[in-house]
Amino acid sequence: MSTLEAEVPTAQITPEADRKNGLIFIAHNGLLYFAAPVVYVGVVQAALADKLGASAMVANLPASAYLLGALAPLILSFVLPHRLVRATSVLAYVVTATLLGVVCILLFSPVSDTVRLAAVIGQGLIQGFSAYTSQVYTFQCLKRGTTPKGSAWAFKWAFTLGPILAVAGSLWAQFVLGGGIDWLPYPYDFALLYMIGAPCMGAAAFLCSRYRLVDVPETPSPPFWRYFSQSFATYLKDRTLVMLWFAFFMWFIVITLMTTLSLYGREVLGQDPKEFSGWVMAFRFGFKSLAGFAMGIIAIRWGLRASLYTSMVLLAASVLWGWMIPGYFYLIAFGLMGAGELGGAYFPAYLVAICPAATSTRNMSILMLGSSLSFIWPTTHGALADNFGFEASFIFALSAALFSLFLISRLPRARATSD
């Protein structure tokens, strides 16, 4: 049994700890969302890379590098003992805070644009590992610190209130990058966003250190290669899990269009992407907040598969909207994409619902490998835009959305865990 597959004695969780741990989860996710302009690697980093002279393909490299980080949880699940779950989540946030601080310093320092661009791409790579690690291990803290009911309560409010804070952070980013502070020109405007994001992640690390977790027994791990071969062999034998993996993989093709879609704004609006990147993030998370509440209702009433359908329909609609709608209404595409982004939570939730407790987290790590393999998609979108026009990237994304919808239609129904 790996570190992430321990059975949790929930009877030992007191009502006080249940509520406290839930509030901690909501709070540190709120800080993560408020710092979204620099923590959610993609739109702002693409705008910064564009200002640093990068092509569309190179501007997508931070987002591509970020996705490689999904490898981390699968490896760490084998290496780390149960007692280090909380410490691992804390360290992951500390690493993210440090990365943001380093980029901030370089943007304020008199270094070349080449060094700054390398730092932004490096942030995407290293932060990918820390972000995926913090996501998986804070979920484990929630699992070991709350009852199923408490976990559902925390999950609901974290992904309803969090995006509202992301809207606030995004509007602040729009004010800064749109020239709202006259005495803070480029690149110091970007540096200010990083300067605010770093302490937010430091505070999130502190909050994670306050989790109160029940102890679980340590269990010996099998030999390294046998562990991985058995994990993959078990996963591949399940037709439903295989279809789910490919549907999720297609989801990544569509969601990674976001940075290229933001660069497309230069053609639609005739402005530098930097000038409206804050609006992009605000629409993204504003719609995501509304969809977070709505998808919870959909999952409970019609099942988790219905939420997967909804996610992919929204993403397909976002591609068509961004491609076809002119003027400032084009920005609504990012709202639709932000709402569809919740598939990143509902695909794993569906997997947990259909898998036994003893294998769900291991299978989740394999499912998340689709993210690592998707590191090619942001740069693929950029390369298509550079060589064949933005329309080629839109057609590629839309085809992936339709294929994912077909695969989802073949999945069995699954009830929401909070039902």
C-alpha cells in the first residue's frame, strides 16, 4: 500500500477538528485563488513572455513546463511515509512562495530579458511539481482531518468562495497591468503581482501546518518497479478507467488552449495581451465560482457523469465563442473556459466514486499523469497558431472536446460522494 492509500479511522476525528480542518482547507485555497494571476501558470506568464519578445509557442512554454509536475505525486506516494503528509503540503507551498519571490526579484533587477524569460519558464516547471504536490497532499490532509460530510462541506465552499477571491485578485491584476499605477511601469507592474503572491503562498504554508490529522499505520511498500507495474496493470484492466483517462487527456487539450486564446486577443481587440490579461482572469474565475455551485447541484441530482458532460460542453462552447465572437464579448470565452475548468476537480471525483478506497488514490495519481503528458499541448497550440493561424489551434481543441464527450457518454453513471 502506498502513502496515499492509507485507510483513515474517521471515528477518531472530533467535531472540533472536523470543522477546523475544513476551515483551514477553505482558507489556504482562498489564498491560492487570490494569488491566481501568478500561481495559475498560463495567461499572465504568457503575457509577460510576450512582452519579453517570445513567440506564441515560446510564450506557452511556462504552461507546458507546469504540466510536467503531475509526475511528482505518483513518485512521492511511493517514497514518503504517512507521517510526512502535512509536512509535504507545507513544503510544497514554501517552494511556490520562494519561486514567486525569485521571479519578483529578477523583474525588479537590471538583468536581460533572456534571463527573465528563462526564470518565468523555470517557474512554470518547478511550480508544476510544487503545485501538484500541494494539491494531492492537502487533499490527503483533508481526508485525514475531516469526516466525509466535513470534507464535502469544505470542498463545496472552497470551490465556491475561492474563485470569488480569484476574481478580486484578477481585477487587481488588471488594474496594475492596465497602467493603473502611473509610477509603476513594465516590468515592475508584473513584479508587483509576484510580490503579493509570494506572501500569500507563505501564509498558505503556515495554515497547512495547523492541520490536525489522525494517525494512520505505516505500511511497507513493495519493490519500486513492482509497485508501478502492478498499479498500471490494474488500471489498464478496467475499461471504464481507461476511457476516463483518455477523456481527461482530451480535456487537457482543450483547457491548455487558454494561453493561446489570450494571445489571440491581439487580433480580436487590437491590444497587447498584457492590457487585458486581468480581465481574462476575472472572467475565468467569476464564471468558475458560479459554475462551482451549479455543478455541485448537477452532480448531486444527476450524478458525476453529468458534471463531466457539463464541463466539456462549456469548454467546447468557449472554443467556438472565442473563435467566432468579435469585440470585447470575446472575453466571455474565458468565463466559459473557467467554468469548464472545474472538470479538473470532477474527473478525479468521478474516479474516487467508482473505485474502492484501497485503490482510488493510486488510480488518481495515474489519472493525473494525463496532465504530465499534456505538457506538449500548450506549445502545440502555440506552434499551430504560429505556422497555420489561430484557427488551426481552435479546430484541434474543438475536435478534442467532441471526442471527450463521446468517451464520457460511454462511462457508467456515478453518484456524487457528497450525496
